[in-house]
Amino acid sequence: MEKIRTAVVGAGSIAQVVHIPILKNMEDIELTAICDDDQAKLTKLIDKFEIPHGYSMIDNLIRNEKPDALHICTTSHYHYPMAYLALKNNVNVFVEKPIALNAADAAKLVELAEEKKLLLMVGMQNRFRDDVEILKEFMDNGELGELFYIKAGWLKKWSKESVPSWQTSRQAAGGGVMIDMGSQLIDLALFLTGMPDIKSVQLFDYSLEKHEVEDAALAVIETKKGLTITIEVSWKMHLENDMIYTHIFGKNGAAYLNPLRINKELHGNLVNVTPLTGEKTSAQRFKDAYRNEIHHFYNLVRTGEENISSAADALQVMKIMDALYESSRKNEKVRLD
């Protein structure tokens, strides 16, 4: 089998811990180059992972290497221009979330990928977790009955460490903790419920440490079919441990993630119907999800099978995100219909 030539742009933690090690372990992938403007970091990674070429400019990488695919693992404000450049040059793109800083730019990427008949996939790794796969099958079969409420949260514990400065810059990140962490939870809720049409949203946001952007927030999302979704996120709460959860309530049952539990009302009793699954730590589930996600991307490059994490779905998340930040500016509910 001919190897797929690929490259990585951005040499931060997500590239070092996830993308590069996974790519190096794929026999049908040839990692030809990495790009970053930090020369010391670039040299270290080239030596550690035996990557043939290093670049400080993405346009030079694309012109010289002519990759089949490109992984964009940079800070958020580079996602749109780099993905656009790659697509323009006929390169398939895997971009970490968010797809762009706003829905207008996301729409341009979706349109360009369709026009070029190229793959554009967005990193939403929760879709590739084994427990999420099991839960989605239950929900698709109507096991929980009509859904009426989902609540999800990602609250990081208190720490002396500060959030990276670029994440607290509206120009660099597009927003604060809601676009950073909340976008993953919003995407998961929409994925599990079949990407429902949204009626309205409202964002309650807080700047606890006087950042330029919100560092804690609560989003309320209402679908046209009457499902309410709440998302709470924070970079630093006065908690001893992180809280990451998704709770789903239907008229016939409820489901929970982290860990997976499914309860149903059967013959007048509440019964735990959670399937038996192998025991995994959160770290192992995290690694497996990323591996499944990247393998799926290259299966798509080769076969063109259905994309589980499409750019079109990422665009829908960005439309919600735009409306949430509009809600914050106006201090009122914003309708999307």
C-alpha cells in the first residue's frame, strides 16, 4: 500500500503527546515534515521522532513537501488561514478545534473543501470514545425515550498555574473558556442527539480573574423540539478535583458519562442496563479516542467513507458559539430560528 504523505503544523503539547506519536506508529503514513516558528522546539522534535524536515513557514512546507494531508495543531487564530491555504493547495486537512474563530470563516472552509472535493475534518475526539459509541447506539434506538434535558460540565480544579496568555486573548482565541472547553461539550451533546435544530441560546459568563475573556460560563441551549441543554465550564474553580460530566435525561431513562451508566424504568422499577465494558482509565480512554479519530481521518482519505466528525457539524457548533457570544454582549437570549 502506498504511504500517505503527511505533515504537522504546530509543535505544542497536542502535537507532541497525541498527533506525532500516533502518526509515527501508523505503517501506512509517512510523516515527512513538521512546522513551527520555535526553532529550538522544532529541532528537539525532529531529533526525537526522526522527522525528515522542519519548516518555520507553512507555505514553504506545502510547496516543498506537497503533502497529501496536513494536521493543524496551532493556536486557534491560525486554524482558519492555515486550513484555507492547505485546501487551496489541494491538501486534505485535519484541524484541531475550533475550526475557525467564527462561523463565517468556518463556512468558507466548508465551501472550499466541497469545491475542491477534499477532506476537512475537525478534532472532536469525544465522538470517538468507546463509551460514547455505546451510549449513542442506545439513544439512536430510543432506549431513553423522548429527551428533555442534558446537562454537561467541565470545571477544572483550582491551580496556581495561569491559563496560557493566548487563550485569554479574544483576538487569538475568539473567546474564552466557552469556545476553548465548552465547544467540546456542545459538540458532544449535539452528536449524541443527532445534530438537532437550535431555537435559542443564552450565555452567562464571568471574568473571575479579570481576563479579557470569560474564564467561567454557563450556556443554555434550547432546541426546536423542546430539549434543553446546559453547559458549565471554567478554567479554574475552587475545587479539589476536576469535574467532567454529561448527564442525559429522557422520559424512559437516563444516561451518564464519566463513568458510563444507563438507567431505565422497566416494569415499575429503575434498572441499571449499562453494558459491560472493559475497564479503562480516563487517560487510556483519552488516548484511544485520539487514535481512533486519526485513524478514521486516514480511512476517509483512502476510502471516502462517512465522516464521523465533519466540518459541516463543526460549522453548526460555531454558529451556536457566535450566538452565545452575541447573547453575552446583548445580555439577552438570542434566537437562531
